[in-house]
Amino acid sequence: LTPRVNPRLNPPSLLKNDIKTTMPMTPFTLLLFIGIFLSQVDGREPSSVTGLKLSRVVIVHRHGDRSPITPMADEAYWASTLPDKHTLEAIERTTEVVKDSDLNEFLDSSSSRSGMPQESKHLAKGGPIFGQLSQLGLFQMIALGAQLKAELDEALGLSVEPSDVTVYSTDFPRTIQSVQGTLMGMFDNAEAPPPVFKVEASYTQIMIPDPQPRNSKEQVALEKVLTETEEFQMAEESMIPLAKKATSILRASGLLGQMADSVSFGVGEEKDASNAAAAADKPLPWGQLSEVTKCLLVRELLPSSITEEEQKKIMLHSAGRWFKLLRHPKMASLAMGPFVRLLMKVVEADDGTPVSIISAHDSTLIGAICALRLENPSVWPEYASCLKIEVFDAPNGGKFLRISLNGEVLGSTELEGDLFAVGEIKRLVFDSAGGSEKEL
């Protein structure tokens, strides 16, 4: 797919006349764009089952590049990386965000959240500056939208129109702005008034594996049990020296903000955020170390005393923790079962819209991969990564799924081939996890 903006020759614009950005074009930026446009749809035809017809595509994408969730000292610098007010107002005009739908239909009746208010303040949501979509991140999502439009038109054999698309997002500014960018990239016809999309943002608490508070006391207890196993603890102990070193360097560098120790997020990693003084004597949690060092590295701000190899080790260890915990069948069901219910409802919808877009997080993509019993991807889902679920109708009325991440078709850890019956997916997620599950 040819990029609609040549980043070498033109200052990047956001494809609308009334939106401008002063985002600098760096080698890092160019590499990100190259990565987006090199990802291709897997060309294999569905295997094992004949007579199938592609009827629907569900896209679950990660948000674009962002500022660190962890508060940093130089607020002015990080604020300068964000889209300006004019840009945000322009993209907001294309959506109507809905937050009052009932999520209880996706929760098990035993959930401790059942019947509770849906609003909760997740610490990873960020603030006015931190945890926010950057200018670069918005440009990434517009580029992704342009790519998706071309792919979907070809795959579905039609010109996808705004009325063909349903949209979901977590209620985080960075995910809502990301999907606004995706939609702009898909439908950027300057000759026509921009369409207004309804964005369903009521289901945040079931779209991430680490809602605050958790959806069930059982998940809280299981996280504690799993992180205290001998195997898990040995892996943690082997990495403690690096965690202490990196944390010490970051604190001594003056890069961290005063409230850096007040942030807490991640499965099996949350701390008492109210006791910042005690937290200051300990290494930063792996989720924080990973995201802070990544944000600094890509902007060439990482202290040289933390090598790129060490930063990679931090990222890999943090990713490994997520996979170790969410690969446990019961944990996958507790943490992501409600999201799979939502996903299956979208997959099986008969509402005349062949495309659904779900804007979420890397933890959503990884959680879904684990819950659906898919093989680990070859790489962690970077910003603007896209989990594509192709829905095929069988002559007998059944539905089959083929799932890919950034064009890499993912096999199953328990099923043969690369096409999976919806009923088999449900069985794997719920029946094999043990315990009673709300019937799908």
C-alpha cells in the first residue's frame, strides 16, 4: 500500500485541511511508518473447511504512540509531544462517545463487579500530559486506517462505507483518539462532510485484564497464588539486579516525576499506590520500567548507563510475566472471559455492518490471544498493532474464525489448522477453564 503522505518529502499532515501538526520526522518516525506499510494481509486461503464465505472482519487494535503513563519531571517536553487543542477538537467532531451501556450482560453472575457502577479510575488512564496519545501516535493511527480501508475493500469485495462500521473503545483518551485517527484514515474524503461515528466506550472494565478494581475476588486471589509459585519467583529473583539498577539510574537522572511511585497497573503487579514513601525504596514494577524506558529510548532520552540490550531484557521480562499469568486457563477466563463474550457477540452480530473496530491496549491483544488459546506472536504488539478476526460463514450456518496479528496468522495451542469454529473457541475459553461460566 502506497503511503498517502511521503514522509521524506512533505511535513506530515493529518490528511485534513484544518488539522496540522509540527511533529518532527526522525529516523525513528520513518521506521514506524515503514513498519506499518510493510505489514500485509496473509495471503493463504482458509483451510480445512470448504464453501466458506468471508462475511465480517473484526479489528482489535492497540492505540498509537503515547507519552509515558508514569509521571515524568519534564512536563513541558512531554506536553510538546501531544497533538494540539485544534487537532483534538477536529478529530472529536467525527465521533459521539457512548458510556452508559450495561456491561453486566458480559459478567458472570458471581463477579464482584456485577451490579456495581461502571465508572472507575484506572491509574493507567493517565492525566492531562501522561499516558496520552502523541502527535506521532495519531499519525500512526491515520496511516493504519488508510491501510485497513484498502485491505477491507479488497477482502470483502466492496467499498466499505462509514455505515458499514461499528466502533468500540476503552474509555481512555488515548484509545478514543486512536480510533478517531483510524476512522479518519479510512474515510478522509475532504469533498464530503465527515461522518459521525458512535463509539461504544461503556465496556472498559472488561476490555483489559487488569481492571481496577478486579472484576472478581477470585482473580485477585489467583494472581497472588500464581506470582508466588517457585518458578515465577525464581524468574523474578534473577532479574532483581537489573530492576534495581535501572530504577536507581532513572531516579538519579532526574527524569522521573515526584508522583512516579504513585502509579500502579498490570496483572500480578499492583502495589499500594497510597504508600508512595514505601514504594520509593523498591524497584519500579516491571510494567513501569518497561514503558518508561521504552518511551525514553525511542526519543533518544534513555540514560546511556542503561544499555539497549538491558532495555530489551526489561521489555521481554515484562512481556513474559503477562504471558505466564494469562496462559493459565482459569486466569485467562477470569481476566478476559467477559471480553471474549463481548467479542463473540460482535463476531456473531447480524446487524448489517461487516466491519467492527475495537480500540484498546497491548494488554487487550495479549489477553485475547491467551484467552482464545492462540499461539504466541513472534513479537510483542507494538503501538498501532492490529489483531484481525476474519469471520467466515459456512453453508450449514456455522461460523469460523481466522485470526492474525499484523498479518501473521496465529495458530491455536489446542486446535488444528488456522480456522476455528466459534463453538470450539467458546468451549476452550470457558468449559476447559473450570467453574461455572455464564452461558454464551
